[in-house]
Amino acid sequence: MNAPYLWLEASWQRLLATRAHPAQALLLAGPRGVGKGALALAWAQALLCEAPRPDGAACGGCAACHWFDIGAHPDFRLVTLQEKTNKSGETRMATAIEVEQAREAIDFVQLSTSRAGFRVVLVNPADSLNSPSANALLKVLEEPPLKTVFVLVSDQPRRLLPTIRSRCTRLDIGLPSLETAARWLSGRQIEDAETLLALSGGAPLDALDWAADGAELDERRSLLEGLARPEQLDPVALGDRWKTIKPQTWHRVVYKWLGDLLAVKLHGSAQFNRDFADDLARLGKMADLAKLLALAKMQANEGRTLAHPLHRTLQLEAWLIQYRHLFV
Ligand SMILES: [Zn+2]
């Protein structure tokens, strides 16, 4: 098995070289959209495979590989965000990995292995461990049982407990070169790869996500067309029109828009929304730097509470009023 994505080859080889004596706690860190999750799964499978290839990669054909492929390997656990159903029957993704999940993983590693090989616990996204679950996991990371490997995956490793970070061997996964990413997207018949990559900060899987969701691209356009004309912006009308846009989409778009305004203000050119470069150049000059910094900071914090949009229309209206003030 090759690396899951061609730009991960060097990291993949570094992992494979350690297969006989793998790090018992590994942290795969790097921006979102570069394939850390796929790399972690490939590594877990390589460790569990019972007939690995000479380079250490999984064979893809043994019984262990088969179980892994169908999500049924008895010596593997994935600890991740779970869907939750509330009283009114709505299903939502939880915002944190709960302590019960961490405890279940700890119980699992205390058992003897089913197949006499490694046992692997994959925690993804590890920055979603809440404080009790992180503390529970820390105990077992301090003294992992024999032949047990923890793989933690994180876009925001600074949000992990420092004590967890210090227990882990860290492997940083960076962005591929723009050329590599653009070539990979073009190979998948994605049009306008460069605009999508700019929009995704250079992360190819994020760019692929944008390309796959035409509706989301339309929503982005609608949001940016509104934000590009602050002088005509009507907070009440827009708040009402935008209330149906997923908070995650709204956040992604707005966060990068504010980042671009800051970039224009500070260095003169936009990074993400190149298709709106003219508007950004004009608005960047008009914007008040202190107010812009304050709004961008607030937006960064809002990213953590997205799952609970109370009074969405009012929230959007208030935000838009603040946004309009940037340019007064
Ligand atoms: Zn195998």
C-alpha cells in the first residue's frame, strides 16, 4: 500500500521505518484537509496487518486487513465525535469527545489482544477531547500497556493538554506545494483548482470538498457578494436570508474573508478569496484596523461554539451591524 495521498509519501515512509518499534503515543499534527486522518488509518492498518509487506505497509489481503477494512478489527478502536439525538429528535454531531468514550478506550487497552499483535487506539480529532476525557487518557498515555499504540490526530495541537502533547512523538504534516495540490485536483477533473486551493488555504482535500458541494460554493458567493458591499448592506434582510446557511459554512467563509481584509490592510494582498481581490483591495483600505482585529478575534472564538446557534437571525444581524462599522 502506498501513502494515502502522494504528498504524504515522505511522512508515510518515516512511519513505516518505525513499524518494528512504533511510538506508543503518536501525534499527527497539521492543517485540516491534508489527509492526516487517512494517514492515521493506513498506519493503524499497517500495525495490525498479519502479513505486512517488506517495507512494513499492510498487505491488504490477510484476515486482519479484511476486518480492518470492514471496521471490525477486534484490536482497533476509533475514538471520535459521535452523533447525538436531542429530546426533539434532532441529530447533531457532539462538540466534544466525552469521558465515557475515553474510559471505554482505556478498558479496551487493559484487555489482552485478540490477535497477539499490536492494539491501536486512534483519537481523531484529538483536540475535541474535553478536559475530563483528556485527563483520563493522559493516565494511560503515561504508561501505555505493552504492544499498545495510541495515534492522536489534530488540526489544532495547541488546544491539547500540554501534558498530552509532551507524551507524544509528534509528526507534523504540512501542506503540499501548490503545484502538487493543483496537479492532484486537476487529475480528478476539478476545474479551477487554483481558486479552490486559494479558498482552502492550500489544503487539497478541503478544496475537493468545496468542489464536491456546488450548493456550498453558491452560498459562499451569496455571502461574499453581501460582505463586499457594506455600504448597501441591510443587516435585517441579510440576517434573514442567511439564517438557513449552515453555521459551519458561514464561519469558514467569514473567517477567511476577515483574514483577507487583514492581509490586505497589513501586506496589500488577499490570500484566500482571489476571485474577490478587487473588492478586498478597496475594503481593506477603508477598514479600521483595531475594529477589524477585534472582529476577527471574535470570529476565531466563535468557531468553537458553532454547534449551538441560538437565535440565529439575531446573531447574524448583530454581527452584520458590527461588520458595517468596520468601514465607517
Ligand atoms: Zn494484511
